[in-house]
Amino acid sequence: MSAPAIRLSGVTKSFGDTTAVQPTDLEIGQNEFFSILGPSGCGKTTLMRMIAGFETPTSGTIELAGVSVTGVPTRKRDLNMVFQSYALFPHLSVADNVAFELQVKRVGKAEVTDRVTKALKLVRLEALANRKPAQLSGGQRQRVALARAIVGRPTVILLDEPLGALDQQLRKEMQVELKRLQREVHTTFVYVTHDQEEALTMSDRIAVMSAGRILQIGSPTEIYERPTSRFVASFIGSCNVVEGARVGGDVVVPAVGTVPATTVGDVADGAAVGLAVRPERISITTTKPEGFAVEGALTESIYTGDEWRFGVSTSPAAHLVASVPSAQLTPELATVQPGGTVWLSWRAEDARALAV
Ligand SMILES: Nc1ncnc2c1ncn2[C@@H]1O[C@H](COP(=O)(O)OP(=O)(O)OP(=O)(O)O)[C@@H](O)[C@H]1O
Ligand SMILES: [Mg+2]
């Protein structure tokens, strides 16, 4: 079996008193689209800069393709990094911007031309090769930065919020393009973002980071459907998290009682748990269903186009949100007024009792 593209073992980084990255072990596979997702300041850029060699780990080791890169400078690592502020040379044409690195490396003229043409084709800029950066849109400039990153054919490309400067529409288009590009160039992409939807859309696997620590690594569906902590449950998508406790094998929520739930990991009897259940996994009805159901009062109905979101107060302390696809809204639900009685229910497999 070949070595992973990137392996971090016990890597940490401190700046004075600040520990930006707590002890981290991580393996990223060859040709994987791997995202690092987390809020501002959680250590994403620091982690990437250590992989790239712009920053030296305080402790631990980093391997690229099975070889330790401790002490190896950035230019000798087989990777390229794309930053949020992708400085292009303003006086050089698109093609010359892309060619620059190859020329520095003294690659032959014919090969430079050939590789630049191919790189521009991959990012669909072949028609704009002679323009200057100032004559391009934001998205086109971003593509030049990508072409520059792939032209040297590194085995790893690190992208730090590369779409941050683009508007929503362009971001969506570039997400699709990036994913296509990654498939075509067979390169490991490590992608930093604080946009959870972006990470879910593009990644093979996602690492969710908080306060310098990777809390969970998994496929988009694992991260979304099976979070192992309150933080991951709430950070990805929208999720109800209600405080409760584990009591004699059951999960009990104050003022509600025993609720269906799947307990995640080892949780001692009496320990506090957060009950995480997504709005789309809660069934909301105007009459009491068979079996488990919680009675509540409707506080609000919000129409978002593809779905209706219902806020329901189930006790003075607990407030839950249930969502219903617009196409499945019943006439009964459509006419419930604020203050009206509704019933909420869910299956044990859709509610996760989380200790952390
Ligand atoms: N050179 C530095 N000197 C001191 N502290 C630093 C330095 N670089 C980063 N930090 C601190 O390390 C922590 C992590 O920063 P980092 O830039 O890795 O966060 P991030 O997850 O990339 O955030 P953002 O989403 O805002 O880009 C922060 O508390 C930051 O202030
Ligand atoms: Mg950053």
C-alpha cells in the first residue's frame, strides 16, 4: 500500500502563549479532496502553513508521501498553495503569470508553452491568455491562481479559502469547477473553508476543527448525519441541541421526560448529554401520533422556498425547530396559528445523545 499524501503525527503549534494547533494526528490520502472546516481563529491556516513549510511545528512530524519534511523548505516540497488573496503579477499576461514558476525552474520553452496551454484549458481560460489581470473578473483571476497552482503538477495543492473574495453565485460555480479540476488532475486537494455547505458539497472527507483541535473526521454524510459532539452537530447545518441527561439507560430531557435517542460513545449514568436532532428529522403533526410525541405550542412558521420551518415551544425551557419540505406541507399544518398545539416526534436513530 502506498503512503498517504500527507501524514501529521502529534503536530502542535504555539505562538508565545497561544496554542494555535493542539496535538494533531491526521492522514490525507492520495487524490483525496480533503476539507478543513471550522470557525475563524480555530487554527486552519496555521495547520496548512505547517504542511506547506511556511511555519515550523512546535512539536510533531509531517510526512509527504511517506517522507518526513522536517527542515525541508517550501520550495522543495512537492506542493503548491493557493491563498485567499491570490496576488497575480499585474504587468504580466495571464499566460505569463501561469508560466512564471516554470520559467524560474528553467523548464524548456516548448514544454512551458505546452503546460501553460493545458493548465489554462483546465481552468477554461485559454481564450483570455493574453489579457492582464486587471482585465479579468474576480472569478477569472481566481482561475489564473488555480492554473498557477496546477501548472507545476504538484502532488498536493493546499487551498486556503480560495473562494472567499467571490460573490455567492460565482462561489457556487467555482465549487463545481474546482471539484471537476481535482478529478481531472488527480491531485490531493486540501481545502480550508469556514463555509460548511462548501465543505459538504466538494469534499471526500472533512475535518471539523474547533479551538486548535480536530473534533471529527468523516465523509460529508458521516459529519452531517452522525456528529459525535454538540459542536459538530451545531456547526454543520442547523440542528436542535437540547440539554438532558442519561438516566438508567434512558435519555431524559427536563419537562419532556424520556425521549427516543441513540447514545453516542460511553456515557455514564447520570451524565449530562446534549440531544441533537435535525429539524428535517422531526415529524410535526396537528394531532397526537401513536407512540412517543411531545406536545408544544407553535411559535413561528417560516417559509424558505424549499421548506417550511416551524418553531415550537415544548416547555418553558425547550424550543425545537421542525422543518417540512414545501411540497409535503399538509393543509392542517398550513393553517396552524402561532400558539396552536402541535406534536413533535422522532425516531431513536435520528436523535443523538452526545456527551461532549
Ligand atoms: N504569527 C502568529 N502569531 C501569533 N498568533 C498567531 C499567529 N498566526 C496565528 N495566530 C493565532 O493562532 C490562532 C489560529 O489562527 P489561524 O490563522 O490558524 O486561524 P484560522 O482558523 O485560519 O482563522 P480564519 O478562519 O479567521 O482564517 C489564532 O488565535 C491566531 O490569532
Ligand atoms: Mg485562516
